[in-house]
Amino acid sequence: MKIFYDENIPYAKEFFSDFGELVPFAGRELTAEQVKEADVLLVRSITQVNEQLLHLNTTLKFVGTATIGFDHIDQAYLQQRGIVFTNAPGCNAISVAEYVLSALMVLVERLNVNLITKTVGIVGAGNTGTRLSEKLEALGINYLLCDPILKKAGDSRKFCSLDEIRKCDIISLHVPITKNNKHSTFHMFDQLVLAELSNKQILINACRGEVIDNQALLQLKKNNKGPHLVLDVWENEPNILTELIPYCQLTTAHIAGYSLEGKSRGTEMLYQALSKLLNKPVEMQLGKILPKAEITCKNQLSDNILDIVKQRIFDVYDVRRDDEIFREQLNIKSFDYLRKNYPVRREFSALELSAQQCWSETLKNLGFNVKS
Ligand SMILES: NC(=O)C1=CN([C@@H]2O[C@H](COP(=O)(O)OP(=O)(O)OC[C@H]3O[C@@H](n4cnc5c(N)ncnc54)[C@H](O)[C@@H]3O)[C@@H](O)[C@H]2O)C=CC1
Ligand SMILES: O=C(O)C(=O)[C@H](O)COP(=O)(O)O
């Protein structure tokens, strides 16, 4: 069996060697000729999987993307060919939620904001939106959820409209990119919507770049208007609108979901799905492969709970590191290079803390590994 896998899939060898011959490929460069003998194709979000790629292949049985997003997959075509498809729902939801939290902690400092008095509007209450809401709840920060699809499906949580979200102090986007349906998200934040936002609000996009009209955003910012921006994702990646970068408070190369755990969970989920398809026992576990984290905790300088939480968050992940790399290196290295060579980042759960302090419960609820 020939298993073609994107070279950026972590632990592919560990998980898939027993299934057959492994053939790595560069995500944006895979051709129909190369993949024509594949039995299994494992991709990440940058490989377009469609008829154009697969028309020479007659052997493919399984396509897996080690990501939650599947806008790069022509599912109807795969179905028509009888090829089993799976994505990796939730694999990186914690990672994105921790990215957002780290960004909020930076902006609290920089803009002198009292988070406890603010409301965060979460658009999309799926895996990531939910993880984020849980972390905000742990901190006692008010939030609103907008997800008309889950509301209609009978989700018992309280939902609000997008109009209400637009009035929130902080808006964080966690929707898939969709076009031509009732709940399309393409340019959900277009010129008209963006123009309504004030320069006191914060807009965070860590889902898909096309949810915000980037040109309209740039024009607004050039006119000294519009919200504070945290942008992880961009229209037309990897050829992004670099003019927007100086107008962002924080800006990164689509790495919100790139914790080691987040990326590797995607691999593990594909391994589980392929094992099921081939009736093989699930013998490998990510927990046994992941290295022990090396995280240094800085001394906490305050007894204020939010300051303590902020320090522990930055100990594990300070988004300013990625923002600096992006601003300094994007002229020299490509967008894809920065993603491919992303430094190791761990999730809060990788930091073991003792439960002696009164704020331990808060840290535990945020996802830190608190031992009693
Ligand atoms: N920056 C990054 O590294 C990452 C980006 N993503 C992106 O974030 C998106 C969300 O991720 P997950 O929460 O894991 O996906 P998910 O599929 O679990 O949740 C998405 C939610 O959005 C809702 N939704 C769809 N259209 C909507 C609309 N018009 N208004 C409000 N809600 C709507 C859906 O009902 C669903 O509950 C992914 O589709 C992906 O494109 C995901 C992971 C990492
Ligand atoms: O899971 C998703 O959806 C994402 O956006 C991933 O973080 C994308 O990562 P790559 O597949 O582009 O490495």
C-alpha cells in the first residue's frame, strides 16, 4: 500500500509506517502524475484535493486531512469515486483558543483594557468557539455566542445574532469559509460591516482570511478607522496583503492551530480513521509519543489573579514571539516557509503546576495541568 503524506504532518512515520510504503510530498507542489499510484492520501490545508489532482489515480481508497477545515477538499468528487474521506474535527481547537487568549493578554497590557468589564463576541460556536468560551468562563469574562446553524440544530446554549456580536468589545471569528448558502461566511465582515466597528473594538480572525474583506479593512485602517486587529489568517494565502501588517496589533502566519499537540492530534485522528477503515487495531497513542515539555516559569510579580494567569499563559505561549518573527522575517522568507519552520509551541496542559495556591482552580479550568 502506498501512503502519500504532506511532509508537514508531524509523526507521520510513527503512525503510518506499519500500513505500507510512505511517500512524503510538499503540500503545494503535489501533481496528478506524482499521486497516481497512491492508495492513501494524507494532506493538510494547502493541498487542493479534486478531480484535477486525482484524475490519473485509480487506486485511492482514503483521503484524510489532518485539519478541521476542509474547504480544500472536493468532497462530492471523492464521494462519486467511492473514496473514504475524513478530516480531524477539534484537533487544534485548544491551540486556537489559547492563541486568542494569549493575544487578549497582550492587548490588555498594551491598550490598558480591563477584560473583566468587556464582552467577547464569539462567531461560530463549534469546537474552537466552545473551547474559547470555556476559557473565558474560567476567567469570569463575559461572552456571547453566535451560531445560527447550531441554534437551529437544537443546541441548548444561548445564542445571539450577528448584529449583537458586532457591538461586542472584542469579536473573535471561528467559522469555516463557506459560499453560496444561507449562512455563507465569505466576506461576512465586508466594507459595510467593518465600517460600523469602532476604533475601540478588537477584531480577531483566526479562522479563514476570506471571512474578512482584507482590501476593505486596509482602506478603513488607512483612514485611521476600524478596530484593533489580531490577524492570523489572510485572504489569498500565501500571497497575502502585506500592506495590512503594520495596521495590526498582532499578526501571524496562520499558526493559531500550530501547537505541537494540535497538529499531532490531527495525525492521530487520521491514523484512527484509517485503522478503522482497514479493520486494524488502534495501537498507537499520541500521549506516548509527545516529548515532555520544557517550559520555564517566570516569577509572578503580582498577587492579582489576572496578572498571575497572564504570566502562566505567557510562560507557555506568548503570541508576541510569533508576531515578531512574522514582521521581521516575512520580507526574507515566504509565508509558507514561516509556517513550515514554526518553532515548537505547547498547550497549557503541558505545564505541570502544583495545586497549592488559591488560583489553582482557575488555572486548571483554563487547561493547565494542575496536580494536587
Ligand atoms: N488559524 C488556524 O490555525 C485554524 C483555523 N481554523 C478555522 O477555524 C474554523 C473553525 O474551527 P472549528 O471551531 O474547529 O470548526 P467547527 O466546525 O467545529 O465549528 C465551526 C462552527 O461555525 C458555525 N458556523 C458556520 N457558519 C456560521 C455562520 N454564518 N455564523 C455563525 N456560525 C457559523 C458552525 O455551525 C460550527 O458550529 C475552521 O473551519 C477553520 O477554517 C481551525 C483551526 C486552526
Ligand atoms: O485545521 C485547520 O483548518 C487549519 O486552519 C490548520 O491550522 C491549517 O494548518 P495547515 O494544514 O495549513 O498546516
